[in-house]
Amino acid sequence: MTVQGNARSSAAGRIVVAMMVTFFAFAATTGSAGASADGGRPDFSAQARGLGLTSSQAETLQARADGYLARTGGTQVAVNKIELQAGAVLLLALPGEKYARDLTGKSGARTATYCPYDWMCAYSGTGYSGDQINMYYCNLRYGIPWYGDGSWHNNQSAGTRAEFFDTNGNLGWTSPGAESWDDVAPWGWVGSISPC
């Protein structure tokens, strides 16, 4: 009997060990499915593939997102979307596309001048093209990471004025009241914008 008891104990032990190894292997693979190789941020490669981006395009887009994250902080929540400080979102134009669009919203479609009502929007390119920062809250300054010419659209409630601050934090210019816009605006001197 003792020999059988030890054999059963040993077999049961092997089963338990095998189950634990299987469980931990499964947990490790499912736990990292959404993480990148460095484990520090989600992996958006499946989303990029779903959009029809090539591996090279996905890598280029991620490199742009990484550059913005290094300069502006924030949290990347989609292949082309970074949530910045309270009330601001940075949208990246997809490779081959002229305008940024929110892929996580109800509609991915947008027009060249799209800026949600009650928001102040800044664009990296002229004519409301390129990457886009949407800013909402008054009395907060949102950093502008661009140089060269871009554009902006103040689509806040009627009469609301946006303040443009230089790289030293000094008020350099105040926009006309909403709704107002500039399809060719120099970003070189702008360090931040307060929507109102």
C-alpha cells in the first residue's frame, strides 16, 4: 500500500505541477498580449493592421507617437491618439492621410476643418492638416510641440478668446473671439495655448 500511496502522491504532484506551469504560461501570454516587447505600453500593432497599415507604416506612426510622448507626456490610448493633460487630446494623421481622425470615436470620418464645438484645436500643418491637438479647459496651458507653419481653429462658445504664450511663458497674442481660425499660422514662437 505504501508504494501505491507514494506513486499516487507522485502522480498527483506531477499533475499539479503541470497544471501550475500551464496556468502561469497562459497568464504570461494573455497578460502581455496587449503590451509591447518592453512591457511599458500597449501594443497597437493589431489596430494598425486592421487599418491596413504596413509594418513599416505602423513603425513610422509609432515612432511619431513616441516622439510626442517624450515631448508632451500623456498616455497613448490608440495607434494614433494620445491623451494629454486634462481636457486635451493629440490625434496623429495616419500615414498617407492628410488629416487626423479619432479612430476611437463614434465616427472615424472627418472633414478638413473639423474641430469639435466648445474646443480649441491646433494643427501641425496648414489648412487644418497633419496632427491635431484638441484643447478644452480654460485656464490651462497646453504645450504646442510644433515649429514652422500650421493652423488653428477656435470653435468654442461665441466670443471666447484663446491665449497664445511664447516659449518663455509670456502672453504673446490673443485670438479674436470664437468662432475664429487661421489656416496658416506660425508655430515657431508658440510654446503653449490656453483655450480661454
